[in-house]
Amino acid sequence: MSQSQSQTGAGRHAAQRKRRALEHLKLRPHEHGGGHRRPAPSRPPVGATQPTVLSPRPTLRPLVVDLDGTLLRSDLLVETLFAEVAARPASVRGLLLALKNGKAALKAEAARRVTIDPARLPYDDAVLDRIRAARDEGRTVYIASAAHRRLVERIAAHLGLFDGWFASDDVVNLSGEAKAERLVAEFGEKGFDYIGNDAADLPVWAHAAKAVAIRTPVRVGRKLLAIAPDAETLPSPGPGLKTWAKLLRVHQYAKNALVFLPLLTSHLFTAGSLLSAVLALAAFSLCASSVYLLNDLVDLQDDRAHPRKRRRAFASGAVPILHGLTAIPALLVAALAIAASISWPFTAVLIGYFALTTAYSFALKRMMLIDVITLAGLYTIRVIGGATAIGVAVSSWLLAFCMSLFLSLALLKRHVELTTRLDAGLPDPANRDYRTGDIDMVAALAAAAGFNAVTVFALYISSDSVHALYRRPEILWLVCPVLMYWIARILMLAQRRKMDDDPVVFALRDKPSLAVALLSAVLVFAAV
């Protein structure tokens, strides 16, 4: 055999060895969950005539990172479920049918129906820093998540920081023991480091060489230290009282002061009536906070696309979604307990308020004009609740005035939202049935409803019923130009882009608006 033939045969053997090595490095399917890895680079081929001796190098442990609550300051299952139900309330039935086949089937169905934009998700900076540090050290990094593979794959591709990922599929929910078995099968016992955050990560931490935790509940933290005394905790400051106050919309509790309006208009200034009104204020405030949390979860995807609302606690990840889910029933139960201490009729009004606000969050707010009429009705229900709490009949004049005034403010709120999107160059809102081309018409309707409220007030002054409550009703006529000034002024400010998205909140901070309220109250008391 010639030398060239010998070299050709040796080259053929080397190529075969290289092909077998590459086939060995490819990811093989395992029985626990889906997964993906980039094939590791093969060793340089051995020369045909002179073998190359490779010096041994230490193998660095891969870093495996959990997704929900760890790399993400959110929960993809909750997000996809709320996004789907908010967009298509009738889809609840299909989701429940999927749940009958297990949690993996539910995740698969939700991921199939909903598209999540990975660029807008709230990632944790401390975890990202640890991932980048591991890559700088030459370590491989993987995601191991109980979320469905459709979502995990998109996130991994967007970040571009991972050598592969492991996720749930349509059959297997890759969480807890299932995740631990999958990672041990891939990397070996104590063959990887793992970053997690919750009780479901305890079985994985038990098999990891190094346990790293972030945002771990106290109870889970104790269990982690019992199985991994050298566990590391990454810094992650939790939400403070200020963050929770914004999330619960404490600054909007002033809206619930409408429960005092029947007390003032009926002149029923007794200690018992005042106490009932205060309790009604507390009940409406707690109930409203529970609905605000629910509404924020429903609007999560849209809020992240908004230039200002993306800083909200859920959208930014400042407050974990699961904490919000726990707070919603707690706030509602507390509100109903206070309502029951007042009276059962008031409790019925509060339940009606909660039902209407829930319907608004999931469906009515997507219906043009029905949404603003509903908002006006929710303000008016507060007045009805105040009357029910102190046991007086609510005046039809008062109800007509409130509906007109609050319809004007609701339309003005939509006007401000549309102008904000127009100025920011954003498309028409997906969660509202309005277009930026509707701005002028919405402003016109807001003006008409506002001045209609002044007309209702003027007709009330001219009615016979006013003489039974006021000795000097002619003074009430001075309230009309004050109201006309205020309504015209806030319309002008909205047109000049000098108003927040909520006119009521704006009025509570606006000195001229507060002066108008004070002057109106003085005139009403002077007429008594």
C-alpha cells in the first residue's frame, strides 16, 4: 500500500471518529419534559500521521436558571391565562377542559392561544448579571422552566444568553421532582448549579452542586438552608409600602367620599349616620382595591406597551403576580365583612358594585361608549351605597346629576388616553374600542355631558323639592357658573395635554379644582 493510500485511509478513520463524536453530543429525548441544547463544540480531529495530545482541562459546571419568579419577575402561566380570558371570556370553558388533562395541558393550551412579547417582560437584573458572569467564566447556561416550551423558546431566543433550555411540553409539567430528574439525567448528580425562587425548586436545589435563591419566601428559605447550608441568596429588595399603596390605588380612595353625598344632601348629621358613612367609605375602598388589582392583571400586556402604565407594579414586576392574586380575595372578604356590619341592603349594593366592576374589567371596557356609561354608573353606585348605608332614599335629581357629571369625566379620561397614544406615536388601543381619530368627538361628548349636569342642577333648584331642604335656595344658583367654569377649564387643560389620564385624580391635586369644590360647599351650606 502506498503512503498516499495510507494517509487516505487514516483520514477516513478520523472522519468517522469525528462523526461518531458529534452524534454522541446531540441531545437525545428524555422521558421528562421537553428540552433543547446547542451541541457542544467537538474536539479537533486527530491527525492521520501524527496524533495530537490534548492537555486535560477542568470541566466547569453548567448554570441552570429557573424562569418564573427568578429570571422573570412574573409568572407566565398567570399572565397567559389572564390575557386569554380578558380577550375572550368565553375561552374559560376550553381552559377548564384542558385542565382536566393536567397542568401541562393547561399550560400548552394557554401558550397556544396567547402570544407574549419577550422584549417587554420584566427580567431581573441580578439574575441577568449572574448569567453574564457565568458566561464570562466560560460556563454553559441553561433555562429550566415549568412554563411551556413555546414561551421558553421565544424568551431564550430573545435574550441570546443560553446554550439551551428545558421546559414543559403538552404532557409533562417540568416542575419540582420532574425538573430535578430531568436535570440530573442531563448533567448528573451535583453536576450543575441552580438558581430558583420557590418551594417547587426545593427538589432541584437538593440535587444541585450549588443552590442560589432569589425572592424566596421565609418558609422556603428555611427549608433551603436545611438541605443546602451554603446556599446563596441574590439581592432583590421587595416592594415597600409606597409600591403597595400605588398598586392598591390608595390615592383614589377619595373617589369613595361620594358615599357622604347623600348624608350632606339629606342634612342627616347624626353620629350614627356619620359612622355608617365612614364604614361605607372603608368598604368601598377595600372593594375598589381588589378590583384595581384584578384590572391590572387583565391589562398586563397592554400596560407594558404604554409609555406610563408600564411602570405599574405588576407590569414592571415590582410586586409578584401571585401576591396580587392572594390580595384580591383578602381585600374583598374584608370589604364584605365591613359591609355586613352596616346592613344587608348595603352589602347587596357592594356586591353589585364588585360584579359590575368585574364585568367592566373583562368585557365592558372593550365596548365603545358602554365602557364610559359603566364608569359613570360605578361612580353613581357609590352615591346609592352612601344613601343605603344611612337609610335614606336617594334623590332622582342627585342620580341624574351624578350620571351626567361622571359620564363627562369618563369621556374625558378616554380623551386623555387617546391623545397620549397619539402624541407617543402608538397605534390605536387594542383593549379599547376607540381610535385616535375619535378624539374630537369624544371631547365634544364630554363637554355635552358636563354641561348637561349643570342643566340638571339648575332644574333641581327650580323644583318644589328644593324648598323643603333649603331656606335660601336662590343662593344655589351661584353654584351653576362655578361648575361651568370648572368643566370648561378641565376640558381646555385636557386639550392642551396638561392633564393626567384620570380627571378625578387630577382634580384632587389641582388647586383651582379644590377651590371650586370648597366654594361650592360654602354656597350649599349658605343656602341651608
